[in-house]
Amino acid sequence: MPNPFMHRQMQHDVWATEQLLARCQKLTPEQLELTTPGTYGTIKGTLQHIVVADENYLIRLSGKLLHDKVFRLTDPATLDDIATHLAHVKDAVERLFAGPTLDAERLITDTPSRPEGAPRFEMRTWVPASQLINHGVDHRSHINTILAAHGLETVDLQVWPYATALGASYEAKP
């Protein structure tokens, strides 16, 4: 399999967002609108921001749209809509790593998701691949901060519980 470490990191990223989304689906509509100073925005807005960005990073990496319509921050979205788009992200990660090895230094010259008239950025493949992971960690932490600041249960999204769930980390028996 090409790039197994990056693949696993992106799989963890999707898993962590799935876990947080599952937690947030138990919140009331009022709780989804909570925020805390120093965070991105509301819980629901931050979840949408994470998934919108993930889709766009994967569109940039693959050079093609993940589905028929680009998910935008301006789109009205329910948690179910966000979950649907997160499923697109999950599928796109698997497709990305099912093909040839990614060339980290390949120059990406444009993205099919760029709005008409928006500036065009060129970047090496490693940039959106790394940003997908870093961006998700940062904003999921924001949501956990909001939850904790309002006395609500947080979610452990570290690699440890992910590895345990996969059977990749466990207590050794004598």
C-alpha cells in the first residue's frame, strides 16, 4: 500500500471526527450553538468547517470533486448533512491511497473546487495532506474545549483509543 503512515494518519483523522460527531449528535440544538472565547466558533459551525476543509484538501489532492456539489461553509447544514459529507471524506481517503504512491513534491496547480474569480494557489502535495491532519486536530480540540467549558462530556480523540479500537495497541499478557 502506498504511503501507509500518511494513510493511517488520515484514517485516524476521519475516525476522530466521526467520534466527535457522534458525541455532538447527543447535544441539544442550543448546545450545538455554544462557543467559547479562543475557539473557531460554535460547535456545529466548527464541525462543518472541519468537514468542508477535509473535502477541499482531498479534492486538491485527487484533482477531482468527491461528489456532485462542493460542500461550502455558506451551505446550511444539519449534523446529518455533515455526517453525509464526512462519509465522502472517508471514501476519498481510501480512494486516494488505493492508487499510486503520492509524490509529496508534486506541484498541484489548481483545484476543481476553487470558486470562480478566487485566487489560484499552487502547492506541493505534502501541504494539503499535512494540513488535513493538523487542521482537524486543532479544531476538534476547539470543540472539546467548548464542551468542557460548558460542563459537558468531552471525547478522547487521541491515537491511543483509536489504536485500541483497532487492536493495534493492547496490554500485553504474561
